[in-house]
Amino acid sequence: MLGPGMTVLIVGAAGGLGFYAVQLATQAGARVIATGRATQFALLRGLGADAVIDHTAAEVAPQLLNLVQDGADVVIDLANAGPRLERSADAARTGGRLVSPLGGPSSFARGVQAIYAGTAPVPGRLDALAEQAARGALRIVIGATYDFADARQALIDLATRAQPGKGDHHLLTVPHVERTDMTARTSPLAMVMQAAPIESPAEETA
Ligand SMILES: NC(=O)c1ccc[n+]([C@@H]2O[C@H](COP(=O)([O-])OP(=O)(O)OC[C@H]3O[C@@H](n4cnc5c(N)ncnc54)[C@H](OP(=O)(O)O)[C@@H]3O)[C@@H](O)[C@H]2O)c1
């Protein structure tokens, strides 16, 4: 769907999905305009964004229309639903497309058609993405790396987003577990749960 000569706006580009959307749209040859916070601009440009918009500074659609007078061919909105999604559709050109992982109306004003991608991957697509990542053609942004002993803190940071703007990916370095020991009791997940019983930070400080 995306290709050279097309402009795509990616709203929510500095998130778990957005990092990949920016890279894949760039690979397709599209001109990519990504939203994020000012502190994330360098990262977004590093992933391939041609231009960046601060979604915390002002409404995104007018900022996009300042850059691309006719609007984007495609708006991929990974952050909004309801009336805010409608405002994102204002950034698409007449007859353009709006893509969302969530849901909403099938079309918007000026003939903008909606595509709701859902969560079911196209068969074989995940394998192809994993292969790209393995050979370094798709960058995985790691927000933080923790030793296994710090699994509890890793889970708390993930739940409370202690590191905003770094995406969802937290890497836990897990000690080697012999395959014969992979019982329910000693599986990596069970080990994390034993090492890091989860309490909310509020409970912890009470
Ligand atoms: N991750 C998955 O595997 C997956 C799969 C299917 C569906 N989904 C759905 O897809 C959506 C995105 O997922 P995600 O994992 O990418 O989420 P995420 O990691 O939380 O990223 C969302 C990004 O959107 C930004 N954002 C929030 N409100 C915004 C706004 N009004 N305008 C512009 N940007 C805004 C956030 O920035 P700040 O908060 O820093 O401002 C953040 O960078 C979610 O609704 C999720 O439920 C996710």
C-alpha cells in the first residue's frame, strides 16, 4: 500500500508499534512524518523519519498541514480513538487513508477511508519480520536492560512506564536454564514470579 512518492503520517510513532511502523514505512520508500515528544525526535529520525511533529506542543493535524499542504496520503494513528481519531483524519488528503489498530467509523469527511488493522498478523508476516530483525534490517529499540535479579524492578518499571518515550521493550537477561529443568515450577516465567512477586508501588511505600 505504501510506496515511493507517498507521504505517511504516523501518530504515536515513539511507541511499541510506532517504532516498527516508522521503519517499515521508510523501507517501503514513503516520506515519513512521525509524531513524538521533542526528546524522541533524534530516535525517530534515526529510525528513518523524514520529519517529526511534537504531539504535546499543539494539535497534530494543523502541524502536518503546515508541512504538507494537501495532507498525507496515509495517516497511521496508533494512539487515538473516537473524536481524536477523527481529528487525525483531518491530516489525510482528500480521498486518503487512515489506518488504526483500534476501531471507528469506516470513513471520515472528504472521502478519507478507514482501515482497521486489528491484531491478527498476515500468515508468514511475523516470521519475515523476525528474519529482518535477526539480520539487523529492523531495529528493536530496547528501553532498558535488567539483570535477572532485578526482574521485580523491570516489571514495576514496565507497568508504571518509569521510562517514558523508550517504548515497551524491556530486556531481561535470564540465567541459563537446562531444558530438562523447564517444568512449570522452574520455567523462566515461574522464576520471575518467584523472584518478583508483584505489588503496586503504592502498596510498597504505604
Ligand atoms: N503493542 C502491541 O503489540 C499492540 C498490538 C495490537 C494493538 N495495540 C494497540 O495499539 C495501540 C498502540 O500500541 P503501542 O504498543 O504502540 O502503545 P505505546 O507503546 O503505549 O505507544 C503509544 C504512543 O502514542 C503516543 N501518544 C499517546 N497519546 C497520543 C496522542 N494523543 N497523540 C499522539 N501520540 C500519542 C504515546 O506517547 P506519550 O504517551 O509519551 O505522549 C506513545 O509514544 C494501543 O492502543 C494498543 O492497545 C498494540
